[in-house]
Amino acid sequence: MIDRSHSSAARARFLLAVVAVVALMPVLASLSRTSNVDAADGATTFKVNGDPVQRLVPSSLDAPGIYVIGAKGLYRGDQSGSNWQRLTGDPPPGDLVASADGGDLMLAGSHQQCGRGGGATPLSRSTDGGASWQTVNGDSGLQPLAVWNKANLALAADCGGPQVSLDGGDSWTRIPQIELGREVTAFATIDGIKERKVLLGVTGEGGTSELYEVDLTKPDSITVSPQLKQYFATGALAGYKQERVLAGPDGVWLSIDQGQNWALRAKGLEKVVLSVDPLTEAIPSPEAKRGFGLNAIALNPTSSSRMIVGSINGAFATTNAGASWTPVAGIKGEVEAIVVGDLGNLVLVQTENGVFRVHPWS
């Protein structure tokens, strides 16, 4: 909850100071599975036919396969991380998303830098699983979030907020239940269920963010939950069955009842998160100087007690539902994305130094 005891003027000065601090934080910027192993670090550098994997494509735990991007192109593999196929040597720019239900529809693109302008790329679409791409006319500046091939349904966002397409990306409309001007800064599909549901973290001016659950099961009648949680700045989200997880600036918030009640788990994360809730207290100067933030989180579908989170400096894993977190060996620097496949037996971590395979729950 926001501390209402402060005056409006003090609140404004506090938010301006905190936003300034955040602005200085680091910003996320057919083959055999061959790899180089550093036994000392316990991490595996992920390569495909000698091609270092550079980026991970977000993947649903329910999807039959995963996608990665190397220096020489876009690849698709099964959930085990083997039986790879090279699809194209030149994937389109921007963020790529694959169909959450395993179909061939894919989208790529990015919106402009909100509040600053620039950086947008045209929306591109593939209907053959990433082998070929075409620009979608008139839709420059949309960042795809998720697609469902069977329903010809897509979700994307621009600086005004989330938008939905019922024709595979040809046309878009806004979700009116989300306040206009709220930037989508965190997103996740909710896996392990029959319905098409997603989690959206949206951020307004001043850095205050709100978490919502959106039900897209009936595309002509989209429903948005009441606000599930309020938090500061950006974060990362994950959802599986009844479980909802928010990796925020002060630690990992966990709910086992679809976001109705939350518990904070931060033991072991002290060097990469804040010791206070920045919505109610000033950020301690030493913590502001060293930086803070959790950028990615992924769940193990075979065990609700196992999670892995990526931070501004390293990855951390838990085997006890977040009661304690331990560093993942071999992962250093800022973590940008995490993909879990093969029922938790395949874990890939994207960092500023490349993509690595790790074994966080061994």
C-alpha cells in the first residue's frame, strides 16, 4: 500500500528522485546441440553447430518447442533442447514471440522508447513457424507479447498500453479496461491451464506499477481482473495453474491463490534487491548506488517449490518456494531472460555475456 501520510509535495519529490535513480540503472538492452562446458563455473555456453546463441525467444511451458536466435539465424528445437532446425538466417528486428499453443503463427517488432521516442521497428509476421516473414502494413511500433495460432489471436503493446488482434495481427484494438497511457513493463502467460490468461504489469508516470490478470479465452469478451498488486518500477512475472509470481525491486512476491494474497521472499537476494518498499520509503543511498532489480523469473512445472530468478548481477534459484535463494553457478552480470523447458530439465539463461545452460535444482 502507498503511505498516504506524506504530503503531496513530498510524495512528488520522492518519486522524482527515485525515477532519476532508476534511469541510471542498467537497461535490458537443422543442428546438433553442441556446447562448451566450463566445469569450474558449472554453466554451459549454448551453441548450435558452432553458432553461439545470443537471444532467447519467450516460451510458454505448454508449448511443444522453444526458439533461440544465434549469430547465424533463428532456430527451433523441441522441449528437450535437441532436434534443432535452422529456420532462417535473418530474423526480423525487435522482440519475437512464438505461438503459445505450438502453431506456426509468430510476430516480431518493438514499440518506441516511451517518453523519449525512437527505437520502434515494424511489426512482422510469420505463418510458417519462422521460416519466412512479411511486414504487417500500418502497424509500426507495436511490441508483440503473445500469440495463439489456433484462435488467430495476438496480444501486443505500445506506449499507450496493451492491444489485441483477432485476425493474427492485421488489425488491433485497445483493451479498454486498462487505463490509457500505462506502459506494459512486465508480461507472462499463465501456463498449465486450459484458458488463455496472461499477467500484465503496467507502469504509469512516477514509476508506480500495477498488476492485472487478463482473460482472453473469449476474444470478443475480454475480462480484466481488479488490480492484484501495486509495486514500484519494472519487474518480471510468471504464472502456472494457481500460482502467480512477481519479481519486484524488493524481492519475489508469491501467491498460491491467483493473486489474492501475497508473501515476500527475499532471503539470499539482499545484494540485488531493495531492503525497503520504494512506494513507502526512501531508497537507502548504498542500495541506490549499487543498483537493484529482478529482470526475469521462471517456474519449474514439476514442483511449485522450484523457481529461478535473474537479476542485475547473476541468477538465483530456490528449491523451497522462495524461503531462501542461492546463486546459480557460472552466471554473472545482468540476466535478461530465462527459458525453462523439458519439464524443468532444460534451463537456459540469457545474460549480457551470452546464453548458458544451467542446472539450478541439481
